[in-house]
Amino acid sequence: MILNIPIMLTYLRIVAIPFLIALHYFDYPFMTAFVFGMAGFTDWADGYLARRWGQESRFGAFLDPVADKLMVAVALILVVEAQANPWVTIAAAIILCRELLISALREWMAEIGQRSKVAVGQVGKFKTAAQMTSLICLLYDKPLFGLPMHEIGLFLLAVATVLTVWSMIQYLMDAFSPSNEVIAGKEN
């Protein structure tokens, strides 16, 4: 098993999930949001450190998005349960369905040797930033220094949902473009 600092940061995100849930249900909104925010930071840090230190691995490339999706899925479930709002539920369903679809698409594209067709793009990065920030705000869900965190969170969740659909369409168009001979049925 590979064990280095970037992989340990990825494991840390997975291990943090029960703490995120416990903090939420013991009604510590600041700590809940903080743990989720730190998980988002470790997502950036593990990739940065792996590239900088030359510690990229196939296992890390597999585990990193799994840890991200687990953390985001749990945070979305906690927010949906706390908000009891159909618009939040619809946004969460769209985001989760997109994540499952794109994960499956990436796995399939890797199987046929076309993984680069569905590499993370700029829209996906903006989507992630909006999504993570919205979830931090909605997990905290109280005014902070006079800022309406709830409203900011809802606005950013709407932005993240639009970017989610946009990036999904881009990934699907890239994967199924006519120039992709393997998918178009012209495999040699």
C-alpha cells in the first residue's frame, strides 16, 4: 500500500466524515463547517503536494476523487436534511447524479484508453469552488460577521448546480464527440 503525505491527506478526508456527521448532530455548526472546509483544503493540498514532490500514483488518482465525492455527498445529505427545502434537495440530487455519471464516464473512458477526453476542465474547477463554498456556508448556516451565510450558501449552491449541469454537458460532448473514433463505433 502506498503511504505518503498526499495519500494520508486523502485518507484524512475519509476519516473526517464521521466527525463531520457527529459535529452536525451535536449542533456545532462552526466546527462542522470548519471540518468540511479543511477537507476541501486537503483536496487541493494533496494534489499540489503529489505533483510538486513527484508522488503522483494511480492509487492516489483513484482515491482522491472517491474521498472528495464521499465528503461532498455526506455534506449534501446533511444540508438537505437540515434545510428541508425542495430547491436544496433538487440541487443536491442534480449534483450527486452528475458526480455518479461523470465518475462512471471517466472509468469507462479509461477502459477504452480515452481518459484524457474527460479531464477536469475550468468549468469543473469553478463548480467545485462554488460547491465547496456553498456547503461551508450552508453547514454553518448562521450570520457571520454580519454576512448572511445562509443566503450566500443558497446562491452559491444555485451557481454550483448550474455549473454542474454545464460541466456535465461539456464532459458528455467531449466523450461522445464525432472525433472520438472508439466511441463512434469506428474502433480499429
